[in-house]
Amino acid sequence: MCPERQEVSLAAGDHLAPPKANALFPRDVTAATSTRCPERGIAFKFGGSSLLGADCILHAAALVRDAAAASPVTVVVSAMKGVTDTLLEIAGKLARNDFAKAREAAEHLVVLHLDVLNALQLPEHDHAQVRHELKLLARDLLHETPKRGPVAVDPALFDRLASFGERFSARLFAAALNKLGIVAVPVASSDFVLTCDTFQDAKPHLRQTRERGREVLVPLLESGIVPVVTGFIGATLDGRITTLGRNSSDFSGALIAHVVDAEELVIWTDVDGIFTASPHEIAGAKLLHELSYDEAHALAASGAKVLHPHVLPLAAEHAMTVWVRNTFKPHLRGTRIGPAKDGGAA
Ligand code: ASP
Ligand code: MG
């Protein structure tokens, strides 16, 4: 049985800054599941600010655990906030032959992720296993940032470097789920999101991505395993890592939701939903509870930063409901974008 969603009426401008990474978040997440139990499963996409530190990751993992009791869940993760920026800065440093600074920044990122692992406080055996996997990723990252040049810096290198953020965070998120008693595995989207070779802005081949993605993801879901998939990343047909462009993990979320035929995609972020204007800038900005695809599209066209532009067309084509919800306030309902319900938008 699906727990009933708690309906909460929101005051206009009801927007608070997310708590600090080490704050304790409410663990009562019964409202986190959707209004019904989608039989085809749901996809949860977590943005970088929802993954900032062990407490945030465990909190997000608890949202997944509670939803997984009602329906299969596929998770899509961004890099931890700030990590992609740093990775691209590293590529920039390599381009300027600033090898020492690039290496220093890469080593710093390795320590950052190992610190999060320590803070997750996993059982000893799991800790050792995940540490080993993070070290393998670290070795690859450091291999890309040698102490001395020359390094062939091209757009492909930018994408290879940028991909590490999501690869680290997927590993940590799966570990957090395991800690909460959920069987979960990290999945590299580069194993199935097949793209053109326009590095840094690669376009996925939908049909091939869906076919290969189903081969990877469906057996996991059928075995009750939660796949924790890297957002942002794809690969060319000949196996070179690409990215779908900055801030594209919402799009990855929609793509992966489509691959697994999810009925709903929940974009977990650090605001309460979609507003009439930026709540950070305009005091009277109102939260929108219910939007049709067209209304959301019109909002995006008017300049509102709603979602990555490729999310809504894909969701509309497959009648997938998209929720935008606040990870830090899971008792709030958020914004629903989807086929009109009960006579249309609220
Ligand atoms: N981590 C990537 C970026 O920062 C993708 C995303 O967060 O959506 O651009
Ligand atoms: Mg991001």
C-alpha cells in the first residue's frame, strides 16, 4: 500500500535556504512517495546540492528507501555541488600547462570524496570495499592529471575529467542505500547512454540508449536492486566518454526514466518546486502546484529557469509525470507537471 501523500498548502514565497550539509534533516519521509504507487516504477534524480556531504546523501537515500517500499526506483545522481566546476577548472589548468595546480585540485577532490565515505560510517567490510572502488576512480582521475606534461587537451579530455564527479557520487549514494538496508549498485550511464561525438554537448541516440539501457537496468529492477545511475554522462558508439552539457542531469533523469518506462520522474532539488519567478529574487514569487507540459514549457520559454530544456518534450511524449520537489522539505508536495488531472492546472 502506498502511504497517503500529505497535502500541504504553501504560502507564497514559502522558501527557505537548504540546511547546511551537516544539519540533521527530518527523517519522516512518508510524504516522499507519490500520490499512487506507479506500477512501472519511478525515477528519482538528485541534484548536486542534495548530495553535499554524508548527511545529505543519507537523507536523500532515506527518501529512496521509503519510495522503494512501494514501487521500483531508479536513482540518477549529479556530482556533488561544485565538483564539476572543479573538474573543468582542472582541464583548464592542464590546457595552460599548469600541471602542479591541476594535480593539486585533483588530489583535493579525491580527499573530498574519501572524507564523505568516512563520514558515512559504513560497516567495516563495506567501507573497505567502497574505499577500494573510490581509489580505483581516483587512480583514473590522477592518471588524467599527470604531474608533468605534455597532455593532449581537447574537448574529449574535458568530458573524461568532468565525468568523475557523477562516478564518485553514484558510488557513494549506492553505499548510503546499502547502509540503509537497500540493495543498490552504481551504474555508469556511459555503459548505455549512447551519444554523438559532440563532446561537452553530446546528443543521445534515443533508440539505442533505450535498448541498451533496458539490458542493463531491467534485470536489476526485476531483482529488486536499486540502480544508482550517473547523470550527465554518455559515451560515443566507440566507447569514448561524452557529457550532455552543463546541468544536464535533469535530462539524464528523464532519459533514464524513459529507458525503464518509469511513470514518474521526481527531480529532487533545493527549492520547493517551480515558482512564477525566482523566489531568490522576487519576494512575491508564487509556487505553482500543478502545471501542464505546455504551461511548464511556456514558463521555460519566458526565461524562467524551470528544468533542462530537453526534459519536458521527452516527458510529454511518453506521458511521464515530472515532479519538482525539495529534498530538504520532503513533507512538501512540490510542483507536478503532467497530463491534466481533475480538469487541469490548479
Ligand atoms: N554535474 C553536472 C554539472 O554540474 C550536471 C548537473 O549537475 O546537472 O553541470
Ligand atoms: Mg549540477
